[in-house]
Amino acid sequence: MAKQICSLLITDLDDTLWDWFAIWSASFGAMLAETARISGIPEIVLEQEIKVVHQKHRTSAYAFVLEELLCEGQGRAAPDHELPTGMTAAQLRKHPAAHYQHRRTTHRHTPEGAIKPNPDVLQAIIAEMGCDRSSVVYVGDNLMKDVGMAQSAGFVDVWAEYGVSHAKEAYAQLVRVTHWTPADVAREKALTREIVRPTHAITDFAQLLDLFQFGPFVVRS
């Protein structure tokens, strides 16, 4: 049977292209335990303060979270500032500025406030690329937020089944310190109850080569 031609591959990142959750859990757990040991502050108190910082920066992986903990006597950074007050990128870098620039990649951002599942984001991508919809494939690990979104946008969908196995205890810790609001957590739980049937499912990213023939870019006619 002939493989379907794919000229534009769109993928989710976390837990699809790399195991973000496992890396986050291992590194955050070690940092939390060591901080509690050194400071004598209980982990539960640290978690509560960390959540405040994460919510401020809208991320669960803020590099300077310890510098901003109120229970450590540190002040918070200036509004909309990615680095702690008084610190510059040059102070952190060990190489010339050009070393940190993209060389072959164009870096674009989704609209501020846009969260998955949002088919309009995918529609905007192919509108910008000028790609024929029939040659677009989307890959993601979440059935509702990725597969369901791709189906709503009319793309061929692939479920990265390998990205959904999270340890319950570690996931519970993520919820305790995440930037998600209670409404976000409730929304996440509601989405997981939705039944979505993927068109394709893979247990390894390389299996995409068994499903599709990756060919030249097809411009929309």
C-alpha cells in the first residue's frame, strides 16, 4: 500500500519530541529536596512559594525560581522581566552572543494567551506557509489537545502514544507547583475524559517513516 505524502510535519514539543515530564520531575525533585535540606524550610512551604513564582512567569520551569522565593528573603523581579533584577544575559553566557542565535531555524511564537486545543493556531501555520492541507501531518501525545485539535483543523493526525505515561506521584507534584490555575487543572482533567480516536498511533517517533513518504513542499493551489 502506497504511503501518504507528507510535505509539512507539525509536532507538539513536550513529551512528543522529548520526555519533558521525566526530565522536569527528576531535576525539580532534586532541587526541591536539596533546597529544603540546606534551608530547613519544609518542602510543602517551598512548593507553595514556587507556585507563586511559576504563576507569575506562566511557566513551570523558571530557571531563576530560587532567587525569587519570598521565604528565602528574596525580592521578585521587575514585571515582564525574564531575568532576576540586576542580572543580564551577558553575565550568564560563556560564549559570544552569536553563539546563542538560531542558525537554520526561524523562531516564531503562538499568539499570547492561545492554549491547546486551538485549531486556529494550526490554521494560521498553514496559511503562513501556503501549504496544501492534504499534505500536512500533525503529531502529538495528548489525545484531546493534540489529536482532537488536528482533526478539528482537518489535518492527518498521529498520536504519540509513548508520551502519555506519567507517574501519578510526580504528576501530583507538578500540579502543586505548576503555573496552572485551579480552573486550568479542572480543564485538563475534563479534556482527558473526552474520547478521541486517533487516525494513526505510534510508539516510537521513527515509526512516522513507516506511515508517510516525506516529499517536497506542496504549495496550496
